[in-house]
Amino acid sequence: MEQKEMPPPYSGPPQGAPPPQGYGPPPQQGYGPPPQGHYPPPQQGYAPPPQQGYAPPPQGYYPPPPQQMQQQQQQTTVVNIGGQQQSTVLVQHRER
């Protein structure tokens, strides 16, 4: 009887190095979302200048200007009903 070429017995899948598992999904998924916590600039805390506390001068510590006591201004407004109106006369008493 002629021997027909028998196929080799099926020994299963070809044994070799198994496919490297774990490299399927790219490891770049962790870098997809940008770190959103650092995007607001920290300069927002310095926006209001600290000069606002010095804007109002300390009132009450300044003595009244002495010019008001030295110059005595007498405003004498003389109005004649007769028709002649005299302009306001400012008489300043200046201390010599």
C-alpha cells in the first residue's frame, strides 16, 4: 500500500514567545487631561494693591491751618436800594 503523506499531528498553536501583553493600550492616557489645577495664574492674589490702606490720610492729627486765624476777612456787602449797588468790599486786616 502506498503511504500517503500524512500531515504531522496537530501539536496546537505554534509555541514561541507569547505576544507581549500590556502594551496594547498606549500609556499616554495619563497625560491626556492637562493639569487644570495650575492654570489659574497666582497673580490674582496680588491684584488689589496694598496702597488702599494708605489712601485716607489720618485726619484729626493735623492742627487747623493757622492762616484762618491770622487773616480776618470782613465781607461787607452794602446794597443801596436807591439804585446804586456797591460791589462787595473785602476788607482784609493783615497782621504786620
